[in-house]
Amino acid sequence: MSDNIVNFTNVTKKYLAQTAVNNVSFNLPQGKIIALVGPNGSGKSTILKMIAGLARPSQGSITVNGKPANRRIAGEVAFLSEKDILYPFFTVEETIKFNAGLFADFDLHKAGEILSFMQLEPDKKVRHLSKGNLGRLKILLVLSRRAPLILMDEPLAGLDPLARDSIIKSIISYLDLQEQTVFLSTHEVSEVEPVLDMVMSLHYGSIQGFQDVEKIREKYGLSLLDWMKKTLTN
């Protein structure tokens, strides 16, 4: 069996006349935390949506855990969208129970632990949550699943430093990297660098670099931010 959880082979995605992803091939190894970085419009969200089976490639093939990436892949993938897609009239507790009913791999015990760690009020309506607490709730929902692949689209976007810190700590504390892999897109490169194993840079729908974070520091003597700038300007 392959050690890769995701296989991208010659994938192109076009929206009408615009090419969002251009003939991209890569493999994501299991048990790693991997960041996808690049400017707005570089194709990051499109790649995550295709892996989650929410968008179909125009050309090429994508597999997750050896299975074709399509809408039936939901049992393999926990996807945190950048958009807010929660029901505003539910309470935090009702939102957790609703998601537990949707996914057989949802771990209510873990959800309770993360709820306490995030200091969320279970009886508070989603519509009344601050942006930081809404971000915490979305992280709770994906980390409470035992899916082998966790996808996060800009999990730290627009959050204050305190919220970012608690989310980064929860990613470390509540992941099982023996069984799970995380692939996340982010602009907050410096803040997530301490938890990353690998990083992929993307520009104009093409991969500019894919490297071990440790190698970037030790072999090239660069911070992750400096490496990102270098790969995206060459």
C-alpha cells in the first residue's frame, strides 16, 4: 500500500476561459502537517476543493487513500472551508451534535475535550459567536473527526493573535499523526511554521516548490517566509 494519502496526476482545472490549476502533479505523504502557500488567486482553494471532491478536475486524476476524489470521498476527508457554512440558529452544542449525526467517524468525546480547551459556550448561538470563536468552532468540527485526511482552507484568516494561538495549539494537541494527515492553505506562514513538516508554494496555478521545512532551515538556512518569497519570485 502507498505511503501517500493524496496523489495528484497531471491535474488541470479550468473555469470557463480561466485556468485555476495548470497541469499539477504531486503526492502528499501520510502522517504530516503540510502547508499550501501562495498569493490570492494562485489556486490554493481550488486544489483543496478538488481533493475534497467538491470540484472536478478538467483533466488529470486525483486519489485520496487510493480512492477517486469525488463527492463520495467524504468519509476520508474532513474539510474546513474558508467560508462560514454553519447554521446560525443552532447553538454550539447543537452544531456539534448535528455534525456527529452527519459523520460516522465524529468523536463526541474528543469534541467535548476541544470544546473545553477552546473555552466555547455550548449554549451560545452560532450567530452570536465572535469571529475568533466561530473559527475555533470550525476547527473543533474538523479535529473531532477521525478522517485520515484533514483539509483546512485559511483556518487563521482574519483571527486575532489569541484565537490563532489557541487554534495552532489545538491542531498540535488533538491530531493523531499516526492516523491523520493535515493539508492547510495559509497566509500566516510565520505563525504555523513551528507545527509544519512540509510546505508547498503555488503561483499562477503551478507548483513553485515542495520541500521539508527542516531542510529549508538546515540546508538552505532560510526561514519559511524567506523560502516562500524566493520560490514565488524566481
